[in-house]
Amino acid sequence: MTYSEVPQVEFLQVSDMRFALGVEYDGSAFCGWQIQDNVRTVQQVLEQAVSKVVDEKIRLKCAGRTDTGVHGIAQVVHFDTSSIRDEKALIFGSNTFMDGDVSVVWAKPVSEDFDARFSAQSRRYRYIICNSAIRPALLRKHVCWNYRPLDVDKMAAAATYLLGKHDFSSYRAAGCQAKSAVRDIQELEVSRSGDAVFIDIKANAFLQHMVRNIAGVLMKIGAGEREPVWAKEVLEYRDRTKAGVTASPYGLYFVGAYYPESFNLPQPVLSKHLIPSIQAGQ
């Protein structure tokens, strides 16, 4: 029998599958989301855990990178793998290989055109301030403490100046590497519940330290140091050096990424019960 007469076996190449994961984490013990040398990051811990579950090295991409100390309630990530794993294995297997400060809360196969970062139409953050004369102990790394009485009505009035599409150069970190400082803020609300003041903000995308710098300006206004119109003046300066201080990272939570319905992903539900709150007298 010649070689040409030997039956040829056709090997089927298994293409990678893409999965999306919903993740929550306590950022107080992490040096942010992105992998860095010699420090503990959320991406590093999560990638190591998921890689063990699928038995191959994977690389994660997230909806929005968070800084040192910032928390995540509904972070969305995606990765590709040639391994076959069901959703339950990805959730419980990954959580088995991680400490309690990171959890995978859902997993879902997605089409190859899904991208956790570029498919997101908008993101949402919540900033929590403990507005009390006494500094909190148990929540010290989960809220921003401001002992000065804050006027929420003035803060809300100031927030209206930031709605819409603007150049937020004054509200981004000096070292921010984004090519454009133009962002579109779709929602910006300030509310109070007891000693807790909440700043809720939704935008198409965010610049480095943008939410924390907005919080810093609003707290300065709430404390009576500036009038609400100052938020607009800072915006028009387009100069970071003329803005307020950058607020603490501990009060900041990434609470949602929003995608087209065609991807059929779980929608983030914003609830004050899911995030530490402070009530007067407690």
C-alpha cells in the first residue's frame, strides 16, 4: 500500500471560546486592577485562578480598570480559552482558588465580537462619603470620611454643570494617558441616607481619577468653601492644577457596565444594600 492509499485522518481544530465573567472585589488590599510587577492586583489574582480552572494561561480584559484601593461590585471581564468548561465550574472553581476579597458572581459564554472594554456603552461608579464628626473604624477602607457637614443640595446643584459632553481635563489625573479628555456624563446624582452621602455617576467612559476629582470638588462645595458654579469654572479651566484635591480611593466603587441587549448579559442592579452604608446613630 502506497502512502496515497493510506486513509487520511482529518483533525478538527477546536477554536477558542470566549467567556464573560461578572466579578466583585474589595480593593483595599490591592494595588489596583492592572497587573504590575511585585504587587498584588485584581487582574493577577483572577487570571491565576481562572487559568487553573481551564488548565491553560489566559489573559483577562475588563470593562474599566480601577486604581489602588477602589472596589468593584459589578466588574465585567472576558477571556478566551480552548478548554471546555461550564458556567458553574468557572464560577465555583475560580472562587476556590482565590481569597475572599475577590469573587466571580456569574459566567456566560459570549460571541467572539464581545469585548468587555470596547463593547461597553457606558459605565457607572458610586462614591460613598461618611459625613460624620467621628471617623469610622470598621468601614475606614470602604468609605471616604469627611467630618465637615456637607450640604447635599449645593453638591447636587453643582453636579448639574458637569452633565453632558465636556473636556474634563481639569478632572483627570496629571498623569492620565488618555488621548482625549472629552467624556459624556449621562447621570450625576448626589443623595443622602443618614450619615452616608452618595455620589452616583454614569458616563460613556472615565478618565483616570475623574470620579475622585469630581468628588473632591463637590465636597469642597458641600462644605461651603465654594459656590456650586465653581464646578463649572473648574471645568472651563481645563487645567488640573486649578481644581480641588483628589478624594480618597476607598469610597469609590465600580458598580456597573452596560452593554447592548444582543449580548444578553446580566444587567447591574444598583442597590444601597449591596454597598456599605452608614446610618446616623450607628
